[in-house]
Amino acid sequence: MRKNFGAKSWCYPQNVFIIATYNEDGSVDAMNAAWGGIYDTNKIVLALSLEHKTVKNMLKRKAFTISMADEENVIPCDYVGIVSGNKDPNKFNKTGWHFIPSKLVDAPIITELKMALECKLASYDEKEGIFIGEIVNVSVDESALTNGTIDTKKVKPITFDPVNSAYYGLGNKVGDAWKAGLKLK
Ligand SMILES: Cc1cc2nc3c(=O)[nH]c(=O)nc-3n(C[C@H](O)[C@H](O)[C@H](O)COP(=O)(O)O)c2cc1C
């Protein structure tokens, strides 16, 4: 027997993206976005409410960065999903985070979050609230590398559980992609 829950926006695992943009005065805003994912080979899709300060900033600067929320930053990552830069211009300062300007897009990179996608706004559908970013670079703090490549255990990304409104760390590796299934070929 299976139990039906009806039409829900539930999916496992769900990303926890932290989108960072510049405000009009050059200060920084950040927001939490779990409704989004990779699309095509170099694009990312986000479902965003148009009233967010982040959206206004993205439309003005045509750029943003997306950092992976991580275990060490659960509190500020959740905080930027609760408070709006529309209401609190001091929002970013309260996170205790710092930023460096991306050299490739007109957006800030949050230094405390180890992995970031630097994106140009490729297109958006105002009616649907769908935003597509072209990923022009992935940058990662060297502390999250092992033998020169990104180490998931060091990035420690978190995932959003939409059913129970919770964040989880990732578990252990359970297989190799494009390899595990070869046993059945
Ligand atoms: C776990 C979580 C996931 C969220 N995902 C989204 C999302 O995918 N799209 C969206 O529009 N808002 C999402 N939000 C809400 C925004 O992060 C929130 O409204 C934020 O205050 C917007 O900030 P801003 O106005 O400074 O841009 C999410 C919030 C949380 C806590």
C-alpha cells in the first residue's frame, strides 16, 4: 500500500542555494532558494517571487552568484530566507558574512560559503517567476579541495527537506554514477 499526499512541491534531495546580489548602493543582499536546479549543461533555473529584493537586484545588474548552503552556516543561511532586504537594509551585515566581488559577473561572492556559481541572468519569465542563469564560472575555496578537485566532505552542502521543513547534511557515498548500473547492462 502507498499513501497519497496530493499535489505538493516535494522532492528529495532539494538544493539549498544562497543567491547573492548587489543592491543599488553597492551593498550586498542574499536570499535562500530551494526551488531550483541545474538545467542544460551550463544553466541553472530558479523559481523566485518577484517581490524579493534579490529579484530587483538581479534584473538591474543582470548577474548573481549562487553559493551552496553548508553545515557550518545553517543559521545565516536560514536567516537570509526569513528576512527581506526590502525591509532590512542591514540584512547582510547581520549574517556576519563577508564578500569579494566576482571578477566575471557583477555580483558578490560570499567568502564564508565554500562553493559558488557565478552567473549571468540569461532570461526570465515574469509570469511564471522562472529565472535562468548562465553559469560562467564555478569557484571554490581551496580549503574545500582534495588533490585539486572539489571534495564534497569538505564543502558539506546541506539539503532541504520540504516535507518536514528541515535541513540535512549529506550522507555517505553509496555508489559511482554511470558505473554502478553497468553491473546490470
Ligand atoms: C528553505 C527556504 C527556501 C526558500 N526557497 C525560495 C525559493 O526557491 N524561491 C523564493 O522565491 N523564495 C524562497 N525562499 C524565501 C526567500 O529566501 C525569502 O523570502 C527572503 O527573505 C527573500 O530575501 P530578499 O527579499 O532579501 O531577496 C526560501 C526560504 C527558505 C527559508
